[in-house]
Amino acid sequence: MDILRISTAGSVDDGKSTLIGRLLYDTRSLPKDKIENIERISKQRGLSDVDLSLITDGLTAEREQGITIDVAHIYFNTKHRKYIIGDTPGHIEYTRNMVTGASNANVFVILIDARNGILEQTKRHLFIASLMEIKEIVFVINKIDLVGYEEKVYVQILAEIQKLVAKFGLADRNLTYIPVSAKHGDNVVARSSNFNWYDGPTLIEFLETVQLTSIGDDKSRFTVQYVIRPHSNEFHDFRGYAGKVKSGSFEVGQEVLALPSGQKAKIKAINKFKKALLQAGRDESVTIELETDIDISRGDILVPATEVFQGDRELNARLCWLSKEALSTDRKYLLQYGATTTPVKISDVSGKLNFDTLDFETDSTDVSANAIAKVNIRSASPVFLDRFTENPSNGSFVLIDETANTTIAVGFRN
């Protein structure tokens, strides 16, 4: 059973938490005590109906304010697949939370209030979806009941969305549009008779049938996390390289190139726990044995020997800054991808995103928490990263403050 990772985004009061609550409630994914708890809290608030938003707004502070302020991960499953939903905050000051919440998403769900149409925050959410290279984008036009289930309202919003699709260059994405009423359950799980003009899928029908596609599976990458040398009588000469297939696949008998050493060897065996495999694919954690001993250590990367993949000491990237301490071009940081860490400096900031115009401005270099910027990075050693648009699994990294040992930015190679 595969796992579908979903990231949700919406402006304030678009009904995002209610939508997720409805999805869980109508698919019978909630335990009895959880239902009783939200019913009790709803009554305490003087509500006649169950407040489904309470299902995801789990923090006390969130309940007191009536808003979502952090990323909440919700897990549930149906007969067809498992789901992980990242319920991200919609406020601009929590942009960093939204980026991290969407970093592993297969599907990006953007909520739009049918009464308000496209707002500035909607544009920001769509920009982030384009930045993260998410191929499946679902526009859920919520609260359609408050506009009398009018088709013309739905059509007007679709026309506005098409302008944004052109602006952000999203013609190659798979775009889906679903009108719903999360409060009443229309078109979330159950199909509604109030939409005689809509013949598309309900939200759950879409989620159950969407095909998962992976960018970059033509680029095979294996990161070495640990070199296994038992030094025991039973495994006297054993040398295995434990790690993860980040993209593509590897098979027994295939010749691989170890980077950065540049040495080559053929794969002798692939082991997953106590099971021998002929092939290992994306996201599989395995141990690879080679026919000959070559210079490999933690942080190295294996690629097909037929591929030319050179490391770079200078690279362009987009950063989402997470730290309250502003970016400094005078400081050294640590760049980490996979198990590899290398000292770097940000040589210059070539542009900073203006969240109002959604354009990168070159006259603003003050990069602080929640800012998104284009930067140039110089590394002390070669960095073996793909362009994020070509292989997201091996195109992202984090920056670490070497003094405080905290993550201060997430980056995507251009």
C-alpha cells in the first residue's frame, strides 16, 4: 500500500482545518474517544454542530486563538492507500513552516473561499507550490454553499486561477479543481446533489486515484550513511555501504562510480535487512556490497558509472530562511545534503522575494526569518547536488549554524 503525502494551504478562515476534519470524520478514520472529545469542546463553545476543525488544531494555543499556527501532521488510511497530511499555517509570517511542510508532498491542496476568490495569500501559496516542484496541485473551492452553489462563481474563480498558472509557469503541472462545502460535507467524501453542474471527482475520489509520479528517476543516486565492517570471524572480509537510494535504482552487476573519489566498481550484492535483492529503487534503505574495495566513506555518493556527474564549488540556489538571525555574507555556514556536510559561505544575495508582487527584487538583501531569496554559494569542497527542477530528491539541502548547531535555512539548487 503506497503513501500519499499531502500539503494543505489556505488563507485565514478558508476552512482548511474543517476540510481535513471532514475528510477524517467521513472516512471513519477517527477513534471514538477523539469524536467524543471534539463534541465536548464544541458544546463548551456553544456550537450546535460539531466543530471539525478541532480535529487538527491540537495545540491549546491554537484552540484559544481559533487559528492554525504550526504544521500538524495527520495520519490515516483507507483500503486503497495510506495518507500523511501536513496542515500548514496560512499566515505570511509562517512561510518557513509552509515550505518545510510542503517539502515532501506529492499533492498540494490550496483552499479558496468561494466568497472571496483569489487573495494575495493564495498567490503566495501557489508560488510556493511552484517553488517546491509539486506536480499535483488541487484547488478546492470551499464554502460554495455560502454563494448558493452557483456555477458562475466557480467559473470566475477558475478564470482567475488560469492567470496565475500563466504567471508562475505551471502549464506542465497537473491541476484539478473541486467545489466543496467542508462544513456540510458536499464533495469531500460523499458526492453532493447540490452540484448538478459539476461532474468531476470528489476530493477523496481524486486522492484515491491520483497516480504518484517521481521527477528525477532517470538519475540514480545512492548516499552512503555508514560503512559496515563487522570484523568478526563470520564476516571477516565483509565491507558493506549502508544508505538510501534517493532516486532512480541500482541493480546487482551494475558498475557504479563513487564520488568524490572517482573510483569505479561493480555491485556484488544488495541487502535489505536479511533479504538479498537484485534491484533497489527510490527511497529504499539498503546495504550495497561491491566486487572490489574502493575508497568510500560516510557522505559519499554512488551514481551509474556511465553518467558524468561533477561536483561544484559554486552554485546558485533559492533559500527559505528559517532563523531569526539574518543572513550574513561574512559568516561561514555548514551545508548539509544527505550525510554530507561541508563549510560554505554565501557570496552574495542576488534577489529577495517581494511577497506582494511575487517578484525577486535585487535592491533588497536583508534576508531574515520567512524570507525567500536567490543566493550564490561558495563551498570548501565539491557539492554533488542535482538541479532541484531535474531531481528534487537530490536537489535540496539545509544550512546549519555551526556555532549553535541549528538549522537556519532550507535551500533548492537552481
